[in-house]
Amino acid sequence: MKKIDRSALVRDFHQAKWDEPIIFELSTPGERGIIVPGAGRDIESQVGAAESAIPENLRRKQPPALPEVAQHRVLRHYTRLSQETLGADVNLEIGQGTCTVKYSPKVNEIIARSPKITELHPEQDPSTTQGILEVMYKMDRSLQAISGMDRFTFQPSGGSQAIYAMAALVRAYHEKNGNAEIKDEIITTIYSHPSDAAAPAVAGYKIKYIFPDKDGYPDLEAFRAAVSERTAAFFIANPEDTGVYNRHILEFTKLVHENGGLCCYDQANANGLLGVTRAKEAGFDMCFFNLHKTFSTPHGCGGPACGALGVTKELERFLPVPVIQLEEGSYRLDYDRPDSIGKIRSFSGVAQVVLKAYTWIRSLGAEGLYEVAKVAVLNNNYLFRKLMEIDCVDAPYIEGKQRIEQVRYTLEKMFNDTGITSGDVQRRMMDFGTHYWTSHHPYYIPEPATLEPTESPSKADLDEYIAILKHVFSEAYENPEIFKDAPHRSVSHQVDESGMDDPQKWAVTWRSYNKKYK
């Protein structure tokens, strides 16, 4: 029997691929997965019709058009879909790791699926939910220690909603001080996350952008010129998505405070900062963490997630309601907060997400969190050094210095030499079972790639990923035709993005698809 050579780092990969319809297309009238028995006469006589408690104007005129599918076909359908997934459990995952795919310990999943949490309902009396309220309260205390803030809310359903909540807090603060009409501008930077501009804009603020200086730091002189009596707040991610950390951030926050504004910290890139630096010492009035990124709770394709938002004591009164209070040994939900901005979403956030993040923090402890940051930075800079040895790869700014937890690279030389784009590389990487992130739009860096390994991968994993990248880059020069129809061995296919900017072509639900295209 011939021995299989396992020495090659670039290995064959074949994604499970099913010609699987969506579940609505599998629907057959009359099919059922399970038939639920009726309530029975005794119950009906006591409670009446189930819909009687629903106001007439809120009742459906017709039953919802749900798919009618037998149980075994539902099982096959979702099992097949699960096999068509790129993810950390089945693939080498390094590109943009914290967004979805740093390793999430399975013990945390088991805890979050316990009936003790899954059978709770947020409308229960707080006396019956003391356990999860305690977890949320203690998670708040943990994030206070990590950030230096004085109080957190877990209501925002993700980072972008947390940014919107910060903008709402900014407005409430200035309204309370009587200068909301004057304070109508938000300053941010081009390499902060796009939501740092978009969310305040949705909240009604004018946005002023700061571009980087030659080293990639937000230009301090341009910032001085932008700050004025109209500055309501400063929103920034630090480190920015280039991986460059602004060492002079205290000068920026001081300037804003001198002009009566607030400073808001987007800490979605906090993976390399745990135990190293805190928002408080950098002069920020509020910050948020993505629990589904930094604190290792899976980000399931847009949710469930949590943008944990923390504020200083001065801003605590404006937080969304309810706030969890500990009084005489028990926890209660405090709605009596007249200066609150109200609700950002229902209830107190996704309880299972908070529980998993809290479990992760408790299992690591303070020293473990610091180790996470050190390994994340080490992994990133190992990847950075190795990729910078490749002729067609470059990384602008702070030449010769290390980055934090990610780097925004450029493949401009490869594009000029071969015509192969960073997007082409992204599709070809799928043929090797790996993920590769290009960048946030707009592309200020030409042909960008933003890679973030996190603390999860080993050196062997990183070496394998680097070998795949080298192989794909060499293909760009030696066999560029292979990129035209890539991916070849993945369930994914090339996406027609021609209608991405035309809402008339969008169909985000089966109902809207039928209306537009049937």
C-alpha cells in the first residue's frame, strides 16, 4: 500500500456541495414535521380562543405562508446546508478572525444550551431570573475592570447598534446641557469602521473625516482644524483597521474635551489590547466591545451578537433602560431613569451571548486575557513578517514597526503585474478551504487585504495559511486563467454584484423575491 505524503502544506480541498433548494421551494401542501395536539375542551372552556387576547387590528387576515415540510426532509435540508459552510470548526480560519471565527470553546456552548438558560423568558418576574441577572451584573463588573468605564449595557445587538446608541447618548448629554443645537458635528477617521460615521449620520449628525498622516496615524493638525464649538463627539477605532495604534490618542481626546465634546471608543479591534491599555486612561467617555468578537461568542452570520456599551459615571444616567441593580442581595431591573435614552432593543440583550462571554472571561482570568492579547499580537506580527517577504505584498504606513492585531495589506503590485485583483484572490482561497478578507469599502488602500489571525491558530496553522497564500499568489503570475471561474471546489460561486447599489433589485425575503421575480 502506497504511503500518503502529508508533508505538503497546500492540500487538496473539496467542499460538500449540494444542489439544495431553499426551504420554501421544498414545501409541499399538507406535509407536517409534527402535528401538535389540540388544547382540549377543558382548556378551551377556561381560556377561550387563543387569539382573543390579540387586538383585532393586529390579527392576521390569513395564516402565515410557512413552508410545509416533513421532518426527515427538514433534517436533510439543514444537515446539507451545515456541510456547505466555511468555519473554524471545519476549516483553517485566519482571515479577519475576530469577526466570526476565532475559536469558541465548546464548553461555553454547552452551558448556554442548558435548559436553565434556554427555558427562561425575559418577561418573567426578576425574582425568578436571579441567576442570569447575576451573570449580566458580574459581566458588567468584568468589563468595567477591562475598560475603566463605570457601567455597561448589553442591549445593543451588535457593534453598529452600539455606535448608534453612543450617538444617542451624545445627543442626550448635550440636550441636558442645553447646547444640542450647536453641537451638531461628529469627527471620525477614514480607517475607523464605516459604522463610526454611518450610525451618527443616521442619528442626524454631520460627519467630518480625518485622513492619516504619512505614518498612518490620524493627522493631528487636521484634527486640530476640525475640532470646534460644533463638535459633539469624536468616534474612533484604535487600533484602526490598518493595525496601526494611535499612540497620541490622549492628545485627540483632550482637544475634544476642551471644546465641550465627548469621546467615543469603537473597541471592535480590542483583541490585542486586553490587559494592556484601557479606554478610561485614553480619555474616553464611553466605549463598546463586540462580545461576538473579542470575547469569543460565535457571530452567526450577522447575529446573535452583542455590542456591550460602557460609559463613565457622568453618562450613566442616560443609559438605556432597564439597568440591573443589586440591592440587599438580590437583583432588580431599574426602569425609573428619567434621563435614559429609552430602549435600543427589547429586554436586556441576548442572554446566551452574555453568558458565553462571561464564561470565557472567568475561565481565563486577568492573566489569561493578557495572554490572549500577547498571542494575538504575536500571531499577527509573525504573519505580517512572513507576508512582507513576498514580492507582490506590501503594507503601507509605519514601515519597520509592528502592528497590533491585524494588518491591512495591499496587492497593488500583483494587480499591476497580472490583472488579478484582491477579490479574485478571495474567491480562489475558497478552493483551499480558507477565508480571506478584502476590506471595508471604500478602498482607500488599493487592492486591500485585511488579515487578522487572533490568538486561536498555532504556528503550524499560520504556516499552512501562508503557504496557501504563496501558492495562490504564484498562480496569479503563472496561471491567471484559473481565477476566472474560481472557486472551483467550493460551494460558493462568483456573485453578481451589479445590483448591490440598486434597492429595486434587492430581495431579502422569499416574499419579496416572489413579488419581484415570479
